Amino acid sequence: MKRFCTVLLLLCAFILGAGAQGFEADSLETAPEPSLINDYILIGVNYGVSFANMYYSPARNNRAFVTSPNYVSVTFTKFSKMFDKLPYFALVIGAAHGYEGFAFEKNPETGYTQDLDGAEQATIEVFEIPAFAQIHADFHPGKIMANVGVYAGWRNSISRSGPNLDPAYANAFRPYEHRFDYGLQGGAGFALMFDPIEIHLNALVRWSWSSLYDPDYASPYYYRYAYPMDAIVTLGVHFQLTKRSGKTSQALRQEAKAIVYGTY
């Protein structure tokens, strides 16, 4: 009887152990693999609205924003891993068409409206090349982005108005006004990802380091300047040129090669 009980206990232990190992194996097989973010490439088109103003010295009051639609940009984004491990980094470069400008409102107390060389309002068309460094945090099915970078551009045309404006410069630059534009640009955004399509909503601030005109050396206002400072809101549609998550075809080829030839 004792031998029978001993054999029965050993048989139960064996069955329970085999069942536990089988359950553990099934759990490992059915456990979902973590989604791997690849170093992928993205190209997109963005459309938005800019709210333009300028920062002046000497200071000017009753400034107003110039709202300009038709801000258009095309961007190329290359995602990569920080320290070859953290998938939070990207480089963005593109081409954009937008607007700068300034405007003054009438002072309600005095009834007087300031101007800049006779112009009470102006809109400046700008072509530019922006370049950003991007930090992003991904979660299904979205992504939060922060961008900071520089841009260089060209002030292509100008349209201004005012009762004291010389008509010859209503649509022309003066000799002392700068056409080359450059400065800082950055902001934050949110994206929805429906692979291979992504929808991006971004808010940007563009701060030009190129004053609209030269300082007036012949006057007490030696340090006078007007630096454009704009806010831009864009909505974009982007297409993934390579796979965003999972193993890429290159990674699969490397794994197949390692299986056939072995690893070093």
C-alpha cells in the first residue's frame, strides 16, 4: 500500500509539473511581442494660417496681428534612435511658403494710428527652408512632438498701405530694407497614425533674426529695428515611405543570414 501511494504521488507530481511547463510555454507563445519603432522615413504636405507681427525698437504701441492664410510647406522627416536605442528622435527638413508682416490699430484715446515709414499695414511674402530637430513620444494610435530649429528664407514681395505711404513703395522694397531672412523656429504638435498615413497638427513660432530694415545711422535711433515674430498653425498629411513599426525587410534579411551562416 505504501508503495502504491508513493507511486501515485510521484505520478501526480509529474502530471502537475508537465502541465505547469505546458502552461508556461503557451503563455510565452501567446504573449504579444512589443511593437518596435523603426528608423523610418516620412514625407508630408502641410497647410496653415500665420499670425504675423514685429518686435520694434523704439517700441511701438497698438500693434495688431496680420492674419494670412495659404501657409504651405513640404517636409521630409528621418526618424532615428538616440544612442542607437531610444526611438524618440527625428530630423526634419523642408520647403515653405508663408507670410510676415505688421499692422497698427488706431489709438482709441488720441485717434492716431502709428506707421512704419508711412505704412500702417504690410504683408510680406516669404519663401523659406526650415530644418528642425524633433523629440517625439509615441502611443497607439498617436504621437506628441516637439520641434526646434532654424530657417533661412527670402522676402519675395511686399504689399503695404497707409495714407502717408509713398505710392512708389506700396509694392516695392526700399533700398535699405533686407530681403534675406533667417532665424529660429519651433513649436509642438500632435499626430494620429493610421499606417502608412499620419495626420499632423502643429503650432509653430517663427522668430526672425533679420530686421526688416537697416538701422538709421543718421538719427538718434541708432539701434532701431523691426524683427518679424509670427505664430503659425498647420494641418498636414504625411506618408510613411518605410515601415514605421515591427521588423524592417533589412532586419529580416539580416536575421535570415544569421540563421544560414551563423553569427559572429
